[in-house]
Amino acid sequence: MAMKSPALPVEHTQEKKASFEWSGKVTGFLKQSILPLAVLAVFLGSWQLLTIVMDMPHYILPAPTDIYAATVANYENLLAAVWRTITSAVMGFALSVIFGIAGAIALASSKWVEKAFYPYVVLLQTIPIIAVAPIIVIWFGAGTNAIVIIAFLIGFFPMLSNTLVGLNSTDKNLMDLFKLYHASKFQTMWRLRLPAALPYIVAGLKISCTLATIGVIAGEYIAGIGGGRGGLGYAITVASSNIQTAYLFSLGLAASVLGITFFLLINYISKLLLRSWHESEMNH
């Protein structure tokens, strides 16, 4: 008879399993991080080489080293502009969330109210913000107030629309169950409809946060103020008028990083809210 091999200790098996898991995590990290970084390095190297070979004027297409130098030279002004834009974007986003959810609750509470007012909300959303911005500046003056209101107007409709869809998508059987137990409209809204609409609200948050950032920068073009109180939009206007192309690239990259960071923060919050019960985040 063939002799059976001795069974491995449980501790050894667990250590081997942990080793495989760690190896898999390292491999996944390498695939997700090193390959994109390698592509970025090749892209930047090709860009640098192209500007050298073609002897490209820096005001037409600056090299990556020129952009880095412009970033270092204008570091303090860049940070001040970014901070100004962050502050306005957060304020505009917060207002769009508060009024968007409150407006959706008001519309969802009565079909008559929804039918009466929702078409006008859609109508207001179709008006280009560039056409409305000068009126906002006249009413509220140039500066932070007008910029925040522009950001709020851009981010408001996605929040209201997504929240309203979520509130109106509540399971009818659960609605009937709440009616059976004589729950009030407030109890039904607070304990059933709002929790059920949370995935839709989170989707609205993700859309609204990026639009708020774009709205602030667009508002700073129109209603921004200069000096140390100017945001990224105003800085872009000044750099463009002075043909500071390398610095323009720095400002564009800063705006992109700001928008991505804002989105990732909201995305992290959404995972915290949904990962324990909703399928969209449970397996991530």
C-alpha cells in the first residue's frame, strides 16, 4: 500500500494561504500602479523629446520641464488660487446638495407639486450658465458670492433629479406595508423613501461635485476678482492674456487634480454609506 503523506500543520497551511494572498495583492498593486506610471513616463519622455527635436517655441508647446519650472516659480500663487477655488467649490456643492435634496423631497411629497414645478426646474437647467452669469454678477456683485451661486446652479439639477428618481422608485409593496401600519407621510419619507433613494443620491453627489468644480472655474472667468483673492479661473485668464503657456498647463493640471480629488472623496463617502447593504459597493 502507498503510504499517506503526513498532514501539514494548520498553522503552516494558514501561513501558506496568507503568503499567496499577499503575493496576489502585490501583483495586483504592480498591475494597477506600475503599468500606468510606465505609460506616463513614456508619454512625458516622448513629449520632451518632441519639443527638443522640433525646436518648439515654449509659448506654443512647452516641454514638461518648462511646466515644472513654471509650477515651481508660481508655487505660492498657484496654491492660493487652488485654495480659493476649493473653498468656493465646497460651498457651491454643499448648497446644491442641501437644496437639491430638499427640493426633491418637496416634489416627491405631492404629485401635484411635482407636475406643477418640475417642468420649470428643467427649463431653468436648459438656460446656459454663461447667459445667466452676468445677471448673477449684477445682483450679487463680482467675487465669491456670485461664483458660489454659479457653482450651486450647475450642481443643483443633478442632485434634485437623481434624488427625485430615487424617491419615486421606492418599492410599492413596502409603501403599501407602511400604509397598512398607518405610517405618516413624514415617517414613510424618513424611514423608507430616503434610505431607498440613497444610491440615487450618491450618484447625484458624484455628478454634482465635479460640476461644482467646473462651475467655480467658469464663474471665476466671469465674476472672479484679482490679486491674492483670485481663484484658478482668474489665474487662467491672467496667464492666457500674458501668453504664459507653461503656467497655463500648470493651472489646468491643478484644476484636473482638484476635480479628481473631490470626486474620489465623494466616492469614498459613498462606499462608506452603501458597502454594508447595497450591491453596487458590497463587492468592491
